[in-house]
Amino acid sequence: MPVIEDAKELHGDLIRLRHDLHRHPEIGLHLPRTQEKVLQALDGLPFEITLGKETTSVTAVLRGGKAPAGGDGAHWPAVLLRADMDGLPLQEKTGVEFSSQADGAMHACGHDLHTSMLAGAATLLAEKQHLLQGDVVLMFQPGEEGYDGASYMIREGVLDAAGTRVQAAYGMHVFSSLEPHGTFCTKPGVMLSASDGLEVTVLGAGGHGSAPHAAKDPVTVAAEMVTALQVMVTRQFNMFDPVVLSVGVLHAGTKRNIIPETARIEATVRTFSESSRLRMMDAVPRLLQGIAAAHGVEVHVDYQEEYPLTITNEDETHTAEKVISGLFGERRLSRWATPLSGSEDFSRVLAEVPGTFVGLSAVAPGADPATSPFNHSPYATFDDGVLADGAALYAELATSRLAALSAAA
């Protein structure tokens, strides 16, 4: 039976798991309930399971049962499939029947679908274990949303969990907008931006609002900095190698007639090349220190290097495209011309081994993807109808890639 038909038979189980995870989201690196549900889904399957030491990660290795052509099975290839598991600190406003029961937490980025799809792929792969021409490593990862959970798992050996380093790695991410329902999205090369953080504290001297000349107003300086940062991006960086800088926090003061002592700025910085990323690390502090000096105040600039560029391997991306087209037809495939300005810690994995990242639209059937709330919105919804497709793709990527690696050995 084709893998997509096998996956459809699991659809009810995948929905139940996804709804359970959605009702009980957990945030960060420690997701004990989510880990428990993953272990329950793997229970009885022939996986070698390792739990994280620093996090509640789950690494599961399935040993293939079919020796590679012309080999003795001593050095089998291995591939990795990854799903992130954590939620976001948002109060859900979707109104769906299985809405979050955790106050201030929500699966607003679809990680509950990722986890369920990979759990489904585990069952599909276990059923075809005797046909696998190598080993499969499942990477159930906590802490993608700002906690760099991938780094923890890499340090603890996920890439070498099969006994040999994986030779290909695949991740998947659902979207609540952008593309029509059921569309798979790929792009070779730079697919997602690098992400860095900026925290700025302007140190002035407080005073009475009626006498600004007797104080050193940090508010006006901070306001000038916000504007200057945007101007700098447009005047010092090539528009064809874009930089996106967005200020999300601008805070100062306690009352309208008090000039405060400090003002604080927090921003996210997205870049699409390593050269622009390095230039921003130098240009931003220099600009802000110059503005502060011009106004006679001090500034503390903390430029935080976060996630690198998500760069997919061209060959592995074409491999994924062939698998998608073979399973679902060419019409379900969208090849992005430009990167997305989101960021991912799966970039850590792709920096170590060849692989690719695949997007999957979980927009409701018939809904307009251009107006549907995007990931991270408290109104973002993801359709259960893509669960079986995602599980099938995970499983087929592993199966077909192992066969190709075995044949090339």
C-alpha cells in the first residue's frame, strides 16, 4: 500500500494527538507533558530512545532491516527527521473547540502539528522497517521559539545518535497563511533569514518635564535612535541584500511631567547574507554610540547573535521536490523565489549536515491565504487535513533517501 494511504489510516490518531498537544502547550526547553505524549506515541515501536539531559528532548533511532546493496551493513547510512514541540507565550483567541487550556500559552506556530506528523511517520517507518536501507533518527526538539533547543540536542549528540553521522536531514514547518491549503514550499540556498537581537539602554539624567534643559532627556535620544536605525538600513545596505530591523519595545518613564533617567529599546534584526549580518553587528553600535555622544548621554548596546541563516542544500532540496511531486503531484509544490524573513534553529542542523526545510500550508480549505492570520498570531489556525500528508512526506523522505544513499555506497 502506498505510504500516503497508510498515513490516511492514521489520520484519526494524528488528530487526537494534535488536539491533545494543542490543549496543553508548553513553552521553552522543558516540556514534560509533551515529552510524555511523544513517548506514548513511540511506545511499542522498535526505536532506540534517548532522552535529553539538559532539556526534555526525545531522540529515537530506528535501525533499518535491509542491508545496503553490495555492503555488509556495518556502515549503513542514516538520515534525520526533525519536529519542534514548544508553544508560544500567547493567549489563544481562535475559538476552536480544542483551544489551549493553559493561560498565556498557545501553539500559535503549528509545532503541535509537527510533533504529531513526526509521531505518525514513526509508525509508518516502523511498519516498513524491514525495507529500510539504513537508519532513521527522529529529533523531537523543545525550545525552538527563542531558546535554541537545536543547539542543546546537537551538543548531546543527536546528529550521531545512529552511531554514524547522519548524511541528510529534513525539517518541516506548517504555515497558517502565505500559500493555498496543502501546498508544499521549498527553496534551495538561503530559505530563511538570520536572526539577531538588539537591546539598548539610553542613560540620561532625570528632571522636571517643564525644564528639559536642566536634565538629559533619554526619551528624545531613543526616539532619534529608532528613526536613525531605519534610515541607516536604507542608506548603508544594498536593497537587493535586504536587512529588516523592527523595534518591538520602546519603554521609558512613569508620568508625563517627569523626564526619566533611562529609556530602553529592543529590536529584532533579520539579514539574508553573512556579510550583511557582520556589517550590522559593527554598524549598529557605532551609530547608537555616535547619537548618544552628540546628545551628551551614555548608551549601553547589547547586540545578541542568535540564529544563523537557514541554508538548504540544493541537491537535498531537489530530492524533497521529487518526493513531493511523486506523492502529491507537481501542483502541490511551490518553489519560493525569495527567502522568508522568519528564522529557525534548524539552521544549526543544516550548518552541520546536508539537508533541507519544507514548508506546508495548513490554511483552511477555501480560505484566502493572503488574509489568514499568520503564524504567531493569537488568531492563527492550522487545518488538521494536512497531518497525514506531513507524516507521509516525513516517512517517504527517509525511505527514499536511504535507498539512494545505499545504492551510492
